[in-house]
Amino acid sequence: MDPLSITAGVVGIAAPTLHCVRLLVKDLQNIADAPDAVTTLTNDLRSVDLALASVQAVTELQWKSLGDAVTAQSTAAITSCKSSCERFKTSLDRWTRHSTDGTLSWRDRTTLGVFKQGHIKSMSEQLQNCNVTLTSVASIATLHSSLQQTQTAEEIKTMISTKETAVNDAIAATNGQSAEVGAKLEALTLAEPDEGEMEADQISATKQVAMEKKALGESRKVLEGLFSVIQTAAANSRAGQEPTITFGSHNQGQQVGVNSGTIHATFSGKRKDL
């Protein structure tokens, strides 16, 4: 696929996802007497709103520095977020069908049983993971240009190490969350519905957890791709090539900040010491 098409894909899906997130926030805000879980979900949506905005600010050059794989995986992660928001909005409309004037009715409030609470919790957890993933993408995308502004090799090493630790921690958290999803799916299968809940609520909750599992897998791929990008920079730094930072597979030429040592460059497969 054309790299430009891949970049256009992630940029193209970010805007409608952001719109979907904001519509859902508006719907939740219209519930005047919402349960605490709904308030938490609203805050998670706001965090994803900020993360999506930061992804939209990533430049074409920065996407190229991350490489086609990370860009394509980011598109998939954002698409999953959009799908979950749309699915949740449909469920929310059904749950609050007896409410009027923006107030969650007592009838609707009392039917927020085990399946609906599980649906809301799973949605929140997916949004939290999405926020971490997209924030990491934007952070590493801007790392390349930040490195060019650093003044010392030590600053470069510190910056790379910090990002490396953050992404590695995010991968570990995602793996841990993935292990929990299987247990949640099993629990939902065995759970008995609360009063007022229907089979449709169980199906909806199960589908949301399955969506969360899929999204976690997509996030892991994004984070692993970002970790590979950082490791490349770290390897260069540890080899004494601090001024030469290579990301992805689309970098061309040398990008150098302040240099006080030998720079090793490769032109047409031949190494030169400058």
C-alpha cells in the first residue's frame, strides 16, 4: 500500500472517531443523575478526546518516521475505539429509553444491573487503554524532532530511556489486562441477570468485552512497534552514535543537532566517518 494512503487512513479515521467520542460525552452529560460508573466513563472519553487531538497534530513527516506498520496499527486501534463508542451509544439509548428531560429515571437506574455495569466497566477500560496507546504514539512521533533540539549526548540517552521505560510499562499493563479479559468473558457467561435485565443486555456486555479483547491486541501491536522504534534509537545511542537517530524505514539523510564527536553515516551501503 502507498505510504501516503496509510497516513491518510489514520488521519481520516481520527476525525470521525473524535466526533463520535464527543457525541457520546454529550449524551452522558445529559443524564443529570448518572451513576458513578457513568461519570468515570465520561472522564475516560474526555481523555481519549485529548489523545485523538494529539494524534491529529502528528505531521506527515512524523508518521513516516514511525513507519508504515505503526501507522497502520494505529489506524486499527482508533477504528476499534470508534466502533466501541458507536456500540455503546446504541446500548445507552436503549437503557435510557424511559428517561425524560435529561434525567435518568428511577426505572432505568434500577435496571443498571450486572451486565450493564460490566459493559460500562469494560468500555472504560478499553478507553483507558486507547488513551495510553494514542498518547504513546503522539509522544514517540514527536520524539524524533525533540532529539534534534537536545544539547548533549546524555540528554539524548535520558530522553530515549524514559520513553523506552514508559512504552515497556504500557506493554506490560496491556498484557496483564488481556489476561483479565478472558476471566471477564467467562464470568459474564455464568452470571445471572439482575432484575430488569434481558438477554440482550448479556449479549451486549459480552460483545463489548470481546471488543475490548480485540482492541487490546491491536494496542499491543502499536506499542510493540513503538518499542522497536525506540530500541533502534537506543541502540544507536549506546553504540556512540547519539547524534544519529533513525526511526522507521522512511528516514533519509542525516539529522544532527549539536555534535561533538564522530558521526557514522551510510550512503548507498558504504559507511563514512565524518
